[in-house]
Amino acid sequence: MRRIRNGWCWLALLLPLTAGAQIDPVKRDLIQVGYDQPLKGQSPLGAYAFYYHNDPNFIRTNLTWRLALAPVYLDSELGFNHLLGPNTDFALGVAGGGYADSYSEVDGGKFLKGESFNGNGGELSASVYHLFNPGDLIPLNFILRGTTHYSAYDRNPTTANNFEVPNNDLTTSVRTGLRFGGIEPTLFPALAMELSIWYEGYFRASPGSYGFNNDREIEPSSHQFWSAAALSYTLPDSKQNFYARLVGGTTINADRMSAYRLGGFLPLVAEYPLSLPGYYFQEFSARQFVLLNTSYLLPIAPNQRWNLDFNAATAVIDYLPGTGQAGSSVSGAGAGILYRAPSDKFRFIASYGYGFNAIRDGERGSSSITILLQIDLDKPHGDSFSSAQPGQWRGWNWLFGR
């Protein structure tokens, strides 16, 4: 599963949304900003800020260019529509930048700066996207991606003097999966559903030991398997929005570089954000997990200018040895307020989150504040949450018995 690791300085998490699982057919120009600040304890910085551009008619009608640009990171892909057949696309990707592979160690609710380090990296990728059911209301896509990624690790000013960072490494990965439906890369999409199943394998050229007296291992290969189910629906009359996502995953030969990272509330920090409101960003490292996220938007002003947001999450986690805390079940909840500009080109949310099972100074419970901002530079004017393909409303209303 694609993740964004967290580094020690403020630049480390200003990274863009990771590559999607199919070529995006919708023109987009978005600015996304997110910041998650715990109210107690020292934590890894949780933040992102990036510009997302997608042009489905780049130079020629059969080319799609996607770009996610952050202050110290770039992720881009050039898609060739129908290159391998009428329903099969091909894409080449380039990504990389400073602090892209930085790692922060968190154990028992404590951010261990002495065991954290910087990592810079870059990668090349090639992807095949096949659509099984052209013309159907909900697309079924097959994805196959191969990636070559180089990581260069280094100490930061707070890394302990006797802590050895990992060797620089070249990792080859293979990702494949089936996705039925999909979720737009926007805050609170009005209409969306997804059922998907995935595999990603990592094969490292320079595995080995690092840490205090080589007490941590990087495996020669690691294998992730995960599945997701999600639904977002907006009631046509009241404009109330309901969203739920269930994600579960397991790993063979898990290490710190391949474990799933759960925690924090940053919905666009990754393709599958493993959010737990009220907790540190990526507080938990998991060999396997099941996570349920839910949210509810309630309009409290005409034309949805102001909305109350309620969200909750619960997870069962099998922690990576050497990380985690007592108890395998964790839950969190939050509430906030969302403002939408009349043109819907601007969305802003401020939210409070509480982690019921977080450990802070020997006690349970922690709080955090989250700020999210979305600026749509290309969105047409409208008075309600809208789907990227408004014609699909009829199918969704039929699905829900309307």
C-alpha cells in the first residue's frame, strides 16, 4: 500500500498525493493543504501541501498528464490512452524529492527522535490499466505497475549518535489489483463507491541491519495484501453526506519500511489514508490491521455554505514488534465545521479529534486539531456537491431505490 513516511522537519510531510490506481479522466487543478497538530506531547509533523493537475487532453486527445507538485517533491505520470488496446492504457511515471523516504519512530505513544532519520528518494514506474466493462455505470479496472525506487538515508540533527541509519537501497516493487469504482482526489466527494483488492511486493537490493547495534532488520523482500470498500453518498434533497471506508491489510516479512502506518486525520495524504482522529500522524506500525472510517456532513446554512462534520474511526491492529502499545483495539472521533464558498472553488474545514486509546504520559486519551483546505482552480460554479460525472446521479438514485 502506498504510504508517505514522516520525517523530522516541516518539509518532510509536504508531499503530494501518491499515484492513483487508474488514469484520471477528469480535468483537475487543485491546491490541497492539510495540517494535523496534537495538543499534547511531541509528535512527528503531520502536514501536506501540494498542487494537483490532471489534463486528460495533454497535447493530444490520447495523452493524459498528471502532476502532483509539493515544495520538495514531485510525482508525475504520462498516460497513453488505448495504447495497448481499446480498453487498455499504458503510463510512465517519475517521482521523487527531498525527505520522500524519511522515517519517524513512534512506540508506546512516544515520538523517538533519536531513532528517526532522513531519507531522500526517486523512482521510475510503468503501469498498465485495463477496463473490463466499458460503458457500465461503475468501472472495473485491473492495474499492474512496476517501480524502481532509490532511497538515500541520512542522519538528522536529533538522531542518536550511536544509531546507525539504513544503507542506501534500490527497491523494485510490483503492484497489481482490481478496483471496482473509485474515489475522487477531493475533500468530501458527493458520490463515490469502491471495492478493491491489492497486492504489492518490495524486493530490495541492499537489505540488512541498522539501529542500535544492528537491532532492526530490513527484509530482502516484503509482501503487502490489502482490500478496501468505500461509499460516499449525498442525499439529493437535504444534501447530507454520508461516507464510510473499510480497509484491511496483512504483510508477509513486514519491517519498518513496509509496515502499514495508521494515525492522524489527513484524508489526502495518501491514496488510502489510514486515518485515526486524535492520534499522532502514523503513530502505529502494523503487520496487519482492519480499519473503519466514517463521516457525516450536516448542512446548517442555505446552499451548504456551512456544514457540521462528524467523523469516527476504529481499528484492530497487530503491531510490528518493537512498536505499538498495550491493547490491539484503538478508536477515535472528531467534529468540526466545513465552509464552502458560493462557487465551490474553496473549501475549508477546522476539526477537533480525540483518540480514546492513545497513551500520553502513562494515561489514556489525546486531542488534536486538524485544518484542511482545498482550492479548485478549474471547477465550474454550482450550488451543491457535484459528481465528476453528474449523469451518474440517475444510476445512484436507482441503486438507492429513489
